[in-house]
Amino acid sequence: MLAQSAGDFAVRMGLRYVKGLGEGDWERLDLARRLASFTSLEDFVRRSGLDEAALSGLAEAGAFDGFGIDRRAALWDVRRLVQVRNQSLQLPAREAKPAFDPLGAFEEVGWDYRRTSHSARRHPLEPFRHTLAAHGLPDARTIAAGENGAKVRYAGLVICRQRPGTAGGVVFMTLEDETGFVNVVVWESVFQKYALLAKTVSFLGITGTLQVEDNIVHLVAEELWEPRVALKPAAVTSRDFH
């Protein structure tokens, strides 16, 4: 986010996505960066003037990855550097930095979603597709290739819930995984039976029948359930009932 990419191509997400930074923080960052590019985490902490909470948020979001510092180490360094940035005499650190384990793929996505509500690194379900497959749960690409009338079980992240006023109580959901989307039809009787799950669970399991017409695939729900797998995906926010 702040330093140059090590490769030829990169996806850079604007710092405005990081939760906890205010308009005054953006102004200070913009002014400091116009004067000179940031050369290190220490330089950033000293010249940005951001408080510890804002700096910690940036560290958790991976904003300092370009300096060659992973997120746990950046969090440790931020808290130390904030304490010494106004000292006229720069003193060496009194204690050695702990050796932090790098974040796993699942943890990286979780930290991304916690601080920015999205991730450009990978989909939240990707790190444990193998686990889902072991439970007999196909991905969205497999569902899209299914046959009309097939009975399936699928688990994905709910990204949209809609209940049109003209649909007679039918609820339409869109679930996703790392390969695509699954459109789900939930009849009113099924929705009422599983109302709590339907309204609140972000990682949702569906048992139902595929309805394929003119190459458009819908999963007509018969049961809703909460998947029981070893890991939970990062929470995402769905767009509900608009």
C-alpha cells in the first residue's frame, strides 16, 4: 500500500479502505508523502504523525508489507516507534524483537476482512477448499455445471439476501466461493422454518435441488444449515433485503 511492489504487477488497495482512519489522518499522510516518499516504517511513523491506533490499523491491514515487514512484526514495531519518535537522540531498542510466526493463508484473509472488509489476496474460502471437498461440498463452478433436478449440498458465503414485495414471500440469496456465485431460491415455508439461520449466518449450507433453465442455474433450498468444519471463514457483510 505504501512502498513499491517487488514485482512487475500488483493489486493495490487504497488506504481509505482501512477502518479507523479519519479525514485528518488522510490529510497528514498526503502532505507527508508529497514532501518525500516513505523509506521505512520508522520514517513513516515519524513523519506521518498518526497515533498508535491508526498505525496499528494500517499494520494489521498489511499496509507496511512493502517495507519487507510482516504484519505481526509491524504491530510490534509500531508500538515501540510511537514511544520514541519525538526523542531528539535516537537510541537503539533495549530489547530484542521476538521471532513472530508468519500469518497463514487463512489468517491473512481474516486480518484483511477485519481491517478493510475485503481481501485482494484470496477468497476467504480458498484456504480450506480441501476441507470442504472432504465433506462432500462442491464449489460454485461445479454447481453451475450440474444437471436439472440434481440433489446437492453446497456451502458458501452469503453476499446478498432479497425479498421482493412481488415475490409472494420468496427469498432470493446469492452465495459465493472462490470459483463463483450460486443463486438460491428459498420458498417462504423453508425460510420460516430456518429463519434464524437465513437471516444471520454468513457461512451458510444449503441442501436442495438444482433448477436449470436456459443455462441459468438456481439452487432451490429444502434445508438450511450451518457448516461444521475445522475452520471458520472471515466474516463478510451481505447486502440484505434492499
